[in-house]
Amino acid sequence: MTGIDILKTIPLFSGLSDDQLKILSSIAVRLTFKRGDMIFHDGDKGDGIYIVETGKIKVFKLSLDGKEQILHIFGPGHTFGEVPVFQGKSFPASSMTLEPSDIIFLPRDRFVELITTTPALSMNMLADLSRRLRAFTIQIEALSLKEVPARLAAYILTLSKEQKNPVRVRLPISKAQLSNLIGTTPETISRMLKKMGDTGLILVQTKTIDILDKEGLIELSESGRLQ
């Protein structure tokens, strides 16, 4: 697959002409990482935009006592590191691979120059950043206001939407990573999944979750009450 073919699969670049994609491809650099490799650290200069071609990465913050809070987990097609690129500032969080990954890197100076001459790309960037901000706002609201069962139900529903499957989802991360993402412990995750199974909402099979009662799952995500 050529660089242009890869970029065509990225939602951020939908609507660009082949000539524009060719220019974008000319500034792109493909980076290869092993599992557990750091892509950038909190405080590093925002020197470009990163796009997941293959694999999976996490964006996270560390507290002063070393506790990790996962902010995002991204798979193929997702971009990350955009905001500091436009601000000309440093990355506000760290990024690490969760599995072997190929990352496309777009250097800041050349990408910003391209945006000024490509209205379609500018609009796509605005739409993507707006969507990301809304998702992040929802995540913060869930962590601060909702109980663990509601957060877990909301995450399963989000996976269903992302994976375009209304009846079955595959957990893309471990229970430890999931507990970090929604702000609880692996033991609580296991206990909640069992209760949700006992009440007929879901059926858990290792990494696969069958959604048996979607309406009930939606209600749980809003009320937080698990019978």
C-alpha cells in the first residue's frame, strides 16, 4: 500500500484530492515502534501530528505519586498530538504503544503550511478537534459524576458504536487498562462485569462481550444503578 493509499483511509483526510494527498504523502514519515515504546513524553515539544497506521497506542498522564490515568486509547486511523501543533507548545500528556505499531508522522511546520493552502483539510481538522473535545468532555463528566457501573456501561456502548456492531464488542485493552481508563480497579471491573452478566445485560466471553439488553445497558449508563 502506497503512502497515498494509507492516507486515503484516514477520516481526517477525507475530501482531499489526489494531488493534495500526494503533497501530504511527501511530508509524511513512517515510524515503527515495538510494544511499550514511548512516542512522546509529557512536556516534549509539539513537533508534529501522529497518525496510527497499525497497532494501538495510549495517551496518558502521570500524577506526582506515579499513578497513571489513561486519557485516550487510539487504533488505526486515529490522529493524536494535534493541539500542541497549532499552539506551538509542548505535549500535555505522554504517549506509548500498547502493541507493535506503525505511526505516520507529519512535521509541524510543513503541515501547518499545507493547512493554510488547503481549506478542506482545515475544515476536517476543526471537525475532528470538535469531536475530540466533546468526547473528552463526556469522559471528564463520567469520571467526576457517574458511578463505576455507569462508566463501564457507557464504555461498552461506545465500543459498540466504534466497532459498528450492536450486539457484540471486543475489548481492545486489558482489564487493568480499562480500569485505568474509567478510574477504578481491575477487581471492580471483574465484579461489575459479573453483575451485569447476572442481570442479563451482557454475556462476557474472555475478550468478547455480547450485548443482550441494549436498552438496559443504556439505562445503566445514565442512572448508574445496577440491580
